[in-house]
Amino acid sequence: MTRLFNAALLVSFSLTGVAVAKSKQHKPKSKIEVCLQLPWSQGYHVIKVPKVAATWIVANHPGAQYASAWYVDADNDACGDPSSQSRKCPAAGYVDNDLDCNDSDGAVNPEVAETCGDGVDQNCNLEIDEGCSTGANCQCFTGAELDAIHAEWQAEAWSYGTATCTDNVVSGNYNQTHIAWYGERYGNASANETTQYYSIDYDESGQAYCSRFHRRNDYDSELGVWNESEFEDTFTAISADEDAACRDVIYDFAERSAMTCQ
């Protein structure tokens, strides 16, 4: 009886082992797509093989590579058309990216510098003519004018003087970007002071204005009064393009003069 029980148990274990073995044997293995150039045909063909085999093929078979997305490059600029039907393997007229935004124009792709003034998004960043000058000039003042004023101000022997650059400073109802000079000088028998600035101001609606202001006062020691010897005060509305041009004049001047706009 004992022998019969043991034999039955052994058969049971054996059958279980066979079932397990068959279960493992029939478990589907994941496969990877590989692009392979076959010697008897042109171009690539997609084959599906187990991961280990795919790794070996890509490492040892010339030209073999893992399948990926390849896109039509109709304008031959090395950037593919994202709207085209992609394929899995390399082919003539296809590239491995979908970065082009106009596949009919080889001068339009992310590697191209923006061409100013043509209204075209050359570099495919969804912006047109970014970083380009509008061609507008600052009619209110020039860099050469600011340089001359600064040199004249530096040449004066002020008892107290400041030259400042401010950017987007709130003054009353206005935001300002301006360059300003102030000087005071006192002597035994005379005194004078000067205030001069050139600025771009913005009202609450965002309208830009160009301001020029210059005032110089001299003290008459005999009469004991201050006399206004120089005065200028203009305030003119300007366009958005001229606004940008005038602010660039201020920023460029500040950089040349080692001034920090705060």
C-alpha cells in the first residue's frame, strides 16, 4: 500500500512539473522591432525578435537599428513634417524628427535664424520677427546726444552731482525709464545748479511718452536771487516702436557709461 501511495505521489508531482514546464514554455515573450538591411533586398525591413536577439543584432549587424518614427522631409532641410505619415525605418526622403513647421520651404526650420521684417516664422517657434529691430528711430534723443551731455556734466566741477539710470520706476501715475543728471556747485561769490533728464514715460493706459527736461539756475549774489538761465520741457506721445527704440538708446548709453539701470 505504501509503495502504491508513493508511486501515485510521484506521478502527481511529475504531472505537475510537466504542467508547470508547459506553462512556462508557452508564456509569450515580448519582442522588439528592429530595422534590418537584408542582403537580397534594398532598403530596410522590420523584424520582430526577442530583446536579447535585438540587442545582439543592433550591436553586430551593420546598419541595423531599433525601429522608431521617421518623417517625410520634402524640402531636404533635415527636419521632418509632423503631419506626414511616419514609417519605422530609415528611407530616402525621411528623417528621424518632426521639427519642421513648413516642409515646403527649406529655409524654414528650427535651425534657421529669424529673418527680420518678412513676417515669416523662420525658426518654427511660433513667433514672428522676434528679437528684430522694427526699424523705428528714437526721434526724441540720440545716443550721441546723451554721450555729449554726459561728457559735459562730467567736466563740470560740481560740489555735488549724480548721474542715474532708472528703469520702470513709478512716478505719480507714470512708469518711467530715464537717464538723469543733477549737479550743484557753490563758490565764494556764485552758485548754480542743473537738472537734466531724458525719459520714456507710460500713463495708466500704457501710452508711451518721450520727455526731455533741462533746467539750469544761476545765483546772482549781488541781488540775492536765482535766475533761470536755461530751460527745456517737452512731453510727446510716441508709438510703441519708437518707445522700444528710445529705451534701447537709454540702455545702450547706460552700458557705455558703466551705469546700472535700477
